[in-house]
Amino acid sequence: MIKKKVLIKIVLQVITIAFFLFTMFPFFVVVINSAKSSLEIVTAPIDFPDQWSQLWFNIRTIWTSDSIRYASSVYSSVIITTLSLITISVFSAMAAWVLVRRKTGMSTFIFLLFISGLIIPFQVVMFPLVAFFRIIFETTGIRMLREYHGIIFAYIGFGAPLAVFMFHGFIKSIPVELEEAALLDGCSKPQIFFHVIMPILKPIFVTISILNAIWIWNDFLLPSLILGIGQDVQTIPLAIAGFAGSFVKQWDLIMTAVLMAAAPIIVGFIIAQKHIIKGMVSGSIK
Amino acid sequence: MKKETKDKVVFAAFLAPALFAFVMVVIIPFFMGLYYSMTDWTAVVGRQVNWVGLRNYQNMFNNVAFQYSFFRTFLFSFLSVISINLIALMFAFLVTREIRLRNLYRAGFFIPNLIGGLVLGYIWQFIFKEVVPAIGGRLGISLIENLLLLSDPNLTMFGLVMAFTWQYAGYIMMIYVAALLNVPQELLEASEIDGANFWQKFRNITVPMIAQAFTITSFLTLVNSFKQYDIIVALTAGGPTAIFRGQVVDSTELLAVHIYNVAFKYNRMAEGQARAIVFFLMLSVVSIGQVYFNKKKEIEM
């Protein structure tokens, strides 16, 4: 009986390691092939590189590439992702709080309107959205396309439904007595929200931020329509698409570009791993 | 009275930023799209838009490429939902056992989810085009060496499913992990004492306890496979071509890609928009129907 248990344990361990190696294999492929020349990569794609120093050469090529503009693309991605994360979370929490606390038909209607946004796929609004942004520019002179504020505004609109939904569910479980006590102490409504409610919402903030960070950092279709490929402001996925499109067979440089595109978010994940896994697990069962 | 007015001001002020953005980028474009789908809209600024009724919709249903894309999308979604959920459930089982380094494995299985579909598509394109034949050559298996997965319309779909599973199974695993950790250990131990085997425990305790998670995971995998765009663009760009009802079609041009191509590649914006509306309707029916069906099952269990 004991022997059988030990055997099962070993078998499970071996299966897990096999799956783990299989999952890691594509990363391995990217790393070894980032350090190859254009000839070496097609003749020996599964061998270790002749010279690892080629990696620095390739990285320099990508770093100085005019179409990737690596530093500026990372900068744009960071700006767009962080500002969108913060605004989506704060604005959605504010909206969800007043929607929960003010029980009127209007609140219910607006909440349902947000929920309807959960089932509207991006594809159905993308063409009119671009047209609408153009109309806004023509009528008000406010440029929305190819600008940071335009894409962040779009992310708030697309991110709000899920965030409002999650905050709404959580805020419902916070006792009103807490707010009434603060009210008696002379707090104004906004003070109550920012000093009493926001700290309680922290775990949901973490979960929503993780989900949104993965989405926005990697998003391709929306930025390709709003920012455009090869324009002044471009995110990492746009840079990769522009580059891989122009060098179809330059696998050595594409692999290096892929490595450099994936590195920031993987490093970020490894640093904050504990919080992310906890946030994902606790957030998924609401 | 004064307090009520003040409350209303706070209500409006707190609601305004999120609601304004949401209405501007989702609600208004949604209704614009509904209108454009029944016109000859071309997105050219200043050009007059004429009402054409349901003509765009009629063209769509008679269009062979659309019909083909429609079936292929369902096929892809079906295969993806099964593949992703099976792998994810297995991952979740493994990383909730008492094995060494399980946190490392859990993180490792999740990491591909951090890679965007576009970047991931290029990685797998390289794997299918260069790495797989090289491995076949090294092993001396000519079947693998000559396997050009991305040039065969029947096989390319599996390549897509594989790449998507690699990306998404780790995320779905997290949801299963959360559910499995909620299964009371006493229950499993008690049944073990009563002599239940692995399969009986799984069937009668674990499955009913994670039924709720299953509703969420199948919803997420279904919706996300149906909407898949990024991976396809980078991995296959819609190809290779196939023949369907006597016409040349793109074998992996699934609906999301099809809609984009009709609008931009063939410059038929209004027709693309009409297809997007139908895409939305189908997605709603399929996903709501799926949740309804699973919720009913959940209660039965």
C-alpha cells in the first residue's frame, strides 16, 4: 500500500516535469535562436548557438532599428498600460460604489448598461469607433487617433464593464454601517470613498490590475486601429507587427525582437509572482 | 432637500468618468454600427451615406467565404474549448498534489499567458516552420521532417489550437486550482476510507464541487476562441488556401479575421460591419446558451 503511494507520487512528479518542459520549450527555442545569425538559424534551429556573443549583436540591431524603436515603444507601452490601469480601476470603483449605494431605478439601468458591455465584442464597435473618433476631431478639434489620451480613453471605456461588475459585487458585501459611522464623524462622501472604501477594495484592485495589465500590454487590434502601425506612438505589439511584416524571413532578428518584447512582462511577473498568483486565484472565484 | 441635491451631485460626479468613456467608445459606436450595417458606408469622410436596408446581410449569407469562415470558427472554438479545458484541468490536478516545486510548475504553466497573441504567433510560426522539421531530421523520422503544418489546410487548424492552448491553458488552470482548493479534504479522505477509487472520487466529489468553475472556464474559453484574432494574424495570416464549394477560401480566416479583411482588405466597410453585427449575435446566443445550460447542470449536481 505504502509502496503504491510512493509510486503514484513519482509518476505524478515525472508527468508534471514533462509538461513543464514542454511548456517551457518555446521559450527555450526563442532564447537559443536569439543568439544566431541569419544563416545559422535556418541550418541549425535546434542547436545551441555557436557564439552567445551574437545575442548582443542582435539586441543592438533591434535596439537601433528604425521600425522597432525599442526604447520609445517600451516607453509608450508603459505609459499607456499604467495610466489605463489606474484610470480604469479608480473610475470603475467610483462608479460601482455610487451604483451600489444609491438604490434607484436609474442605478439599476446604468449597471445593466455596463453589464451589456461585457458581451459586446470589440469587432462590432471597432469600425464605427474609429469613424466616431474622426468625427470628434472634425467637430471639436480634439484629436483622438494616434494620441495617448485617445487610446487611454478607449481602454477606460472597454475596461469599465468588467471592472464595474467586479467592484459592484464586492462593494455589496461591505456593511453600510461603516460608512454611516464615518459620516457621523464628519467625513464628506468623497472622503468616505477615498479613505474608507478604497483601502477595503485593495484585493480587487490587484486582481483587476493584473487582468488589465496582461490585456493592455499585449493588445494588438485596438492599438493598430487607434494608433496605427508605424506611427509616432507605437506599443510593443505594433512594433513587432511592423517589423516582422517587413522582414518576413529574418528569423534571427524576429526571435531577438520577440525575446525583447516578452522580457519586460516576464521579469515583472517573476518579481511580483506571489501577489499575481494570489490575485488570480482569489479573483477568479468571486 | 439640500442633502438630497448634494447626494445627486456626488452620484453624478462619481459615475461620470467611467460612464462617459463607456458610452463614447462602446454604446454610441454600437448603434452607429447598427445603422452603418444597413447603408453603403465606406468610412470616407464627407461621402454621403445611403440607406440600403438588409442588402449587406443578404450578401453575407450568400457569400461562400463567410459560410466557410463561420464553420471553421465553430470548429476552431470546439477544438479549443476541449483542448484547453482538458490540459488546464490536468495541470490543475498536478499542481494541487503534494509534489515537489509545485509553485514553480504553477508559475511555469501560467507564464505563456503573459505572452501576447501576436508575439506568440510568430514564435509558433518559427516552431512549425523550422523547429519541427529540424527535430524530425534529427530523429530520422521523415514524416515529422516533412511535416509542413502551416501549408496543409487540414492541419493548420491544429497548429492554431495548439498555440492557443499553450497560451490559455495556464490561465484556465488558475481557475480550476482555486476551485480544487475549495474541495473539502475531509470529504475525499472519508470516501477513501470507504474504499472509493480515484475515478469514483473524481466523478462523485470533485466534479460536482468544481461545477461552478466549469461554467466560468467554458464560458471564457468559448468566447475567447470565438474572438481569436491576434494569434491567427501572426501564425497563419488566414492561410493556407483551400477549396470550398468550388471557390478558393482561406482555411484559417476565422470570423474575427474575416470581418477585418472584408472591411479593410476588400474595402467593403458596411459589409464588414454587417458581419460584425451577426458575429455579435452569434456570440451572444452561444455564450448565453452555454452559461444557461451549465447553470442548470450545476444545480442538478
